[in-house]
Amino acid sequence: MSAVQPSDELPREPAMDEPRGGPTVLRIMLGNQLRRLREAAGVTPDQAAEQIRASRAKISRMENGRVGFKARDVADLLTLYDVTSEQTRTAMLDLARRASTPGWWATYSDILPGWFEAYLGLEAAASLIRTFELQFVHGLFQTEDYARAAIMLGHQAAPCTASELDASSVSCGLAG
């Protein structure tokens, strides 16, 4: 195997200092970089899994940024991929450490569905969120009267009455 150099996508300072998205974005970045290194080294997912005493599915979850990273696993994979630059290894191990720290939403994991935690991490990383509402005024701009009328119009058989709706339209679980 020949030595593999990481692509320009490897985060550099100050981007590595404190990304807006927390661990979600870091996991995606590190997983993507590990996949690129694995492919460049000509290593199969099965070979990578064997190196870290894991399953092929775990390699897939790591490369897709769906799980945290153990420093030992990342170090073993970097060795397998013949990444010898100490600077690169240190940067990726630091990235793995930070990618494994829980986000602010982790304290609510008992009430949040798993898919929503990833959404929160990506939303936190976003610098711009655009929405398009074809039929209704966006929920952030709805008045209490507008929200009540929109809900009652669309849900004549709603389980609650208009008087039970609060200003945020969430009493019935029908947010605008």
C-alpha cells in the first residue's frame, strides 16, 4: 500500500475550533474523510471492519457519520489506510474526540426520536434556512387568529375546539 494523503476537505483551523453544528457535522466530516482514505488505500469495508474488530455495518455507520468514534478505532483505521503524517493523524484523532461529545440536545434524548437528533445537529450548523409555504403564512408569522382559522378550516373534525388552541397552535399537534 502506498501512503495516502487526505483531501483538502480535512478541516483546518479555525474551522476545527468550534463548529456551529457540534458533533453531528463533525461526525459527517470525519466519516466522509475516513471513507475517502479507505477507498484511496484500496481497502474494503470488510477489511476495515476486521481491523477494528467490528462489523461492516459499523464501518458504514461510521463513514456516514451516524455514530460517535473511538480514538482507538480511528487510529487503527488510519494505520490500515497507511496515513503516516503525524499532523494528519493528530488532527483526525482530535476531530474524532470532538465528534463524540454529545450535543446540547443529548439531555433530551429520552423524549426525542433518534432521527430528530441528527436534524437538530444539522439545523444548528446551518447558517441559513429557507422555507417555502405555498398555501399558508409561515408558522413564525402567524397570528393566533390566523392559526386558529387555518387549523379549523383544514380539520373540521379536529379533536379539540378553537377555544382550546393556544397562540402557537400546538395544543392539537397541528403546528402551522
